[in-house]
Amino acid sequence: MPSTLIHSIRSLVTNDPALGTGPLGLVEDAAVLVEGERIAWVGPSSKAPQADSAYDAQGQAVIPGFVDSHSHLVFAGDRTQEFNARMSGQPYKAGGIRTTVAATRAASDEELAANLAKHLHEALRQGTTTFETKSGYGLTVEDEARALRIASEQTSEVTYLGAHIVSPDYAEDPAAYVDLVTGDMLEACAPYARWIDVFCEKGAFDGDQARAILTAGKAKGLIPRIHANQLSYGPGVQLGVELGAASADHCTHLTDADVDALASGDTVATLLPGAEFSTRAQWPDARRLLDAGATVALSTDCNPGSSFTSSMPFCIALAVRDMGMTPDEALWAATAGGARALRRTDIGRITVGARADLALLDAPSHVHLAYRPGVPLVLAVWRNGALAV
Ligand SMILES: [Zn+2]
């Protein structure tokens, strides 16, 4: 098996406190041995083993590849005009999704696959090595299953989100749409998905509908996650915790009971600051969640309507600047936190046996990701042990 020693790393984030300083397990003057698709050794450069080849990190920082646990990338068209209108003073409403539904239904398989590949590559260049992505712009049995089939060809983290909004075809009979989502559509989609998700929000699906949808998905072997408490207070977060959701996503409007539920359960609170940025909405309060003991992840929510960014470094910068996270907490949330939100132990860390997913920064420390916002700091990316960027 070919091996590569990445050496002369000024500062290495391992996310394993047993390997180095603090919760990030920081190792100074470090080296990492990559063997095949896995990490085979981590430690100080001075003690590094021999390898077939060497890569000189030239005194810069190395971090685990970002784990983006929430995106909506099977779509066609864009929503430039909606963004432009919103930035001219009109409020965001969930119904804007219908524009993308029409464009996505009209697109060919090839167009959807090419658009997905383009955005995944864009994210990879910015250090993201694992992507979750969802359906939700088809809203028919055929179009939802098609979206998931296309997604499953490019990532293993695929989420069935037939319950994104009530399909415009069922505007007069939302209950019949919930029946479809939990019946024929679920049947057609489950083979391609690992997760089931629902947009629990006023104007989308209420608590009872969300419960029915996630429960049906669980019965089919899918693991729940939930869009919860984004635009207003509501039942989503506590429902997610009760049903054993891996993650409750958005968490912008939380009561004390919501925070307590997240802190006491093992549902990760995934915060998506790109959405608040792009809709000029109130930031989620990461500090409150962290102080209560909840596990926090950061993700892009990349989608053409409410958060059209694929940049995890941008989300880190927002979380540090506006959500009360320290640079260390934000880096952890964007790597190990995302892995927790996907219930993965093989990614989001640089430890022996983990998948060799790493990003080399054009900076001496991971702190620069927030300190130098908007600057393209990712110099090189290894995914599955191969140099991909
Ligand atoms: Zn979303």
C-alpha cells in the first residue's frame, strides 16, 4: 500500500485530545502518515516514520477535511432575482422553493448530476471532504427518487426530503401530500437514502405532520434529521430529540426547554449561518447551546434560495464573529461536529485508522479561517488518502 508522509506541519488539528493540546488535540511541528485511504500515524515530525513519498507542509497548518452535514444540491436554475428583491427589503418566505421545484422538474438527469458535481467540486476546493445532500425540489414520487438516485452516485450521505414544502400540486390538500410522502414516495426513495428529513415550520409542516413523516421513515430504516426552529419557535427541536434524530438543523429560535432537550439528548444542534446571512435574519446563539452542554455542528445549508454558499470557512467566520463561538469551537463544529451530526466516527478527525481526509491551509494556524474571512486559505486537500486539490 503506498504511503505518504505529510511533514513540517506547524500546527495540526487532530480533534483528539489524547494526541495534543485542548479539545482540538493540537500538535505543533507535526507529521501525518497516510497509508492507502487511511491515516496510519500522527505525531511530532522528529519521530516520523519512513514513507514511500513525502509532502512538505512548509510550516503551515493542517486540519481535518470539513464535514458539511446539510446541503440541498440536487437542483436546477437559480434564484438571483429573489435574493436581489430580498436584499431590497422584502422578507424571506419558505414558498420561494417553488421556483426551484419548477426548474428542477424541467431539468434532465444529466443537468442535475452535472450541477451537483460542480457544487461538490467547488466545496472540495474549499476543504470539504464529506457532503450530505438532500432531495426536496422534485416533490413527486418520480422526481424525488430521481434526485436521490443522482445524489447517491456522488455521496453516501443522502437524505430524503420529500417533506421540504407541500407540493404545489397538493396545495388544496396537504394531508394527501403527507400520505404520499409517507407512502408511495417513501417506498420509491428509501433505497437511495440513509436519512429522512422534514421542514418543520409554519408554512411547511407542523409538529403532527413532521412526527408522522419521520416515524414512517424510521419504520423504513431511515434515520431522522429535522429542519427545526429556523424562522420561528415551534415543536421541531423537541420532536427531533424525542424521535432520536441525529441532528436538529437551524435552531435559531429556541426556548429554554429546547436548549435543555438538545443538551440532554444526543441530537446534534447544527447551525447554518449562511441562511441567516443570506436572509438578513437573527443569528442562532451558539454560545447559549455550548454553555448548556449541547453538541454544535456548523454547516452551509448550501441551496439556491436561502444560503447559496458552499464555503465552510465562511460559515466558521460568521460563527466566530456573530454567534459567540471561539475559533477553536467553530473549527471543531465544522469538522468533528459535522461527523457527529452524520453519526460517523471515521471522519472529522486526524487519528490512526480515520479516513485520510485533510486540508492544508495557507496559514500557520486554523484561527486564520475566522481571522482572514473571505480569503481562499485552502492550499491542498486529501480525500480518501488521495491528493484531490
Ligand atoms: Zn436546509
